Amino acid sequence: MIYKFRIISDENELFSRTIEISEDDTFLNFHKAILKACDFKDSEMTSFFVSNDEWDKEQEITLFDMGAEDTGTIPMQKTKLNEFISNKEDKLIYQFDFFGDRALFCTLVDIHPKEAKKKYPACTHSTGNPPLQKMDDNDEDLAEMFGETGIDDDDLFSNEDRDELGF
């Protein structure tokens, strides 16, 4: 069977990708499909997290085998999607920026038979620009200036500054 995932970002509400992938493909193959669909470089540490309906992180599936069973992580290359995903509306968090705690949100929206002439995995829908894969200090400064980090104008100016500026 083919899994159809809708992928969104909380950073850009216009961004959306749909990726179709075989249920017995590995998380590593899904990772590579996301990289390609978002034009991300394969140079960052990433993980999938199985998620509940409230987007709480549960089981971690890592890009690199941590080598220790007591970490509770599972490597992507050894783990098939159908080991953790099997029902419509199952959710995954794809954390692509660990230091910035940034992620994409993947929801299984359909399960259908494989089409004979179609190659999988495939990005079948693309809307909007993906978030930047990695924010440098300048990007974070710009985001802060434009209020994208939750900083309110009241946090930026003192009462005296507001009076002087006519706020």
C-alpha cells in the first residue's frame, strides 16, 4: 500500500507538501523524500518523532544509529514506516533543526494501492516555500525584529522610548 502524507510547517502557513511513499519504505527513504521536496541539504541532524493527536513527541527515530539500546531511539535506515504508522491521521514530527527546535508536521491523510507506472516516493503536491533549513544569526535577528519569535513591541521599548517616539 501507498501512504500519502501531508506535510506542513508552523513557520509558513502557505507551505504544504504531499509525499506518497510505500508503507514498507524506511524512515530514511521518507527523510530523503522530504529533503528533496523541500530542497534541503542532507547535512543536518534530523529525527522523526511518532506523535499523538496533540503533537506530543513520543518514539524517536534518528538519522544516525546511536549505538546504545538504552537511548530509546531507533535508526531510520532500519525502521519501516508501517512499524509505527498504519492508520489515517497518524502523525509524525520531522525535526530538521535541533538547535532551533524547528520541525515539519506530517499527517497520514490517505492509504491507497500502488499505481503500476508511478515511482515512489514522490512529491505529488507542492505549495509555498519551505522554512529555511537552518537559521543563521542574521535570520534570527530579522525574525525577532518582525515579531516572529513572540517578542511584543512592549518588550522592545521602555516607557521613555515610547513617549519620545510618540507611541
